[in-house]
Amino acid sequence: MIKGKGGITFNLFTIMIFAFAGIIVLAVFGFIFNAVYSGLNQDIMAGSVNLSNATEETYGRFNTAFNNNLDLFGLFLIFGMIGGFLIASFLMRGKWDKLLIVVD
């Protein structure tokens, strides 16, 4: 094994771990937002306000927008990971072989 070749693997795994953590965070937020929406969306009167109507007009719009844009958030995460690979390979271009950008 050649000494000094472990840096590119560390960067690769670090970026993959951050991407996986981002996916987990998006999934947890989606679950929590849907659970809160389901809990608030009840057809009862809270004072002189119908809780279901108020929830739909306020929090329901946010929840719908978040759920509709989860695929866009995933695309940002994928392209961010690709950009991270390219930047890491560009910054290490003088230290390791030129073909490591293909491996990334």
C-alpha cells in the first residue's frame, strides 16, 4: 500500500456520510410535519375558530409545499454531493493521481 493515499477515501466517505445525514434529516422532518398536521387537522371548534380550517389555511400550506418539494431537496443534495466530489478532487490534484476524479 502506498503511503499518503488515504485522504481521498476519507473525503469520499465524509461527503457520503453528510449526504446520508441530509436524507435522514429530510425524512424525519417530513414525518414530523405530517404528524403535526394530522394532529392539528381536526374538525373541532377552538374558541370561535374551526381548527381544521385554520390549520388548512396556515400550516397546511407549509406542509403541502414541503412535501411537494422533497424531490427538489433531494436533487439539491445529489448535485451538492457531485459538486463536493469535484471540488475535493480539484483541491487534491497535485497530491494524487489525475485519475482519482474518475473514481470519485
